[in-house]
Amino acid sequence: CASGEWLAAFALTEPRGGSHPADMRTRAVRDGDDYLITGVKHFISNAAEARFMVVFAKTDAEAAARGVSAFIVPRDLPGIQVSSPEKLMGIRGGHAFEVSLDSVRVPAANRLGAEGSGFKTAMKVLDNSRLDVAATSLGIAEAALKAAADWANQRLVGGEPIAVKQGIQFKLADMKLRLEAAWALTMQALALRQQGQPFTQQSAMAKLFASEMVGFVTDEALQIHGGYGYTREMPLERYVRDARILRIYEGSSEIQRTIIARSVLNA
């Protein structure tokens, strides 16, 4: 998998357990040298193409987050069904699926870590993947800002480019300001990760700020384009659609604020 030969899927989210995965209903029941896993996972990226999934399930139904364990589940095991891909508003280059597991027999050797350690494993993964979301936000925002600046220099109104208008300049300045601030937060979190230091709070701040920044930047870029920005002939409508999910997956903006607030209160 690390070499790129296999594709994996991260199966955490459920229909009733997104922002609060400790409420998950997927169960893993010990049966001799195996576990029987039953449940439904939702919005699982790459599930149809994955060689295996890392499935999070309750091994102790009464222990909340401490009852969650993680399992390596080969995609071709009996009892696994994958839905058709979800019809998403944006990020159409990626695919998300619902995965049903019906008494899927998995060897106990496929458990990742000790029983009850799965929730901590998932949170460590999310610390890292939130930086992926921040980086995606930066890339989309960079593209939107460039498109807006190019359009402002080319679009003529009254014989002169709209770039000379102070109202347009102020929009571009605000877009650039927020973009650079998001870069700084993201690089700070990456530096801590590279140094082997805790970076949960910094990852949450980078993800939150960058994902909300790209929503602002893409919307302003479309506004600068006027009616043309709303057409599919321009890239702005795609940037707006793709950016919207970034405030939701890998932990919603509300969850990031909760993480940040806890760090402040427990400092």
C-alpha cells in the first residue's frame, strides 16, 4: 500500500456517526480466532477500488470511544457490499460509497493495535488528513485568485480594465490576505509534525481557517467574474462546488472549533 501498488479505504463514518464517531453502530464480535463485523459505513472514499479497508467497529458496545477497535478488512471478503457512487455536488474526480458489512469474518490478527485503541488511531489519522484538506484549500484558492486577477486585468468596462477599480482591488487584497494567513497556519502545523511534536490543535486551526478561506476566495473570484463566472465555460463554478465539501469532511468546521476550544481551556 505504501508503495502505491494497493489502494486502501478509511471506513469510519456511518449514517448516524459522522461528527461523533464514538456513536458508531458497526459491531465486531469475537468468534474464536476471528471477529464477525456487521454494520454500515457511509461516504467511504475509494471503497469500490480499494484492495482493503480499515474498518472501525465497536468491540465493546458500552465503552463509547474506548470501545472502538480498528481492523484491516480485505475488500473481497464475503459479506461486503458496496453501493453505487454517491452523486456529489463537487469533487467529481473522487468517489464515495456506502459499504455494508454482514457478519464479515476477519482474522483477529487483522486487528490494528489492542482492542479499544481504534478511536485513538482514527484521531491520529484525522490529524494528518486535516492538513491534506488545508493543502487542497490552498491549491483551489490559489487557482481562484489567479483567475480573478487575470479576469480583472482583461475585462474592460468603460474602456478600462476593472482592475483599476478600488472595489475590485479591495476584493483581491482580502483574498490574498486570507490565503497567505492560511498558508502560515498550514506550514506551522506541518513544521510541528515534521519535528515529531503534537500538532492536533494546529492541524485543526489550519483545516478550519483554510477551508473557510477557500469558500470566501472562490465566492469573491466568481463575483469578480460577474455573470460569466456563473457559467460552466469558466472554472469558477467548479472551484465553488469543490471547495464547499472542505468545511465538512475530515471533521466539520464546528468540530474543529471544538478541538481548538478544548486546547485553549486545557492549556
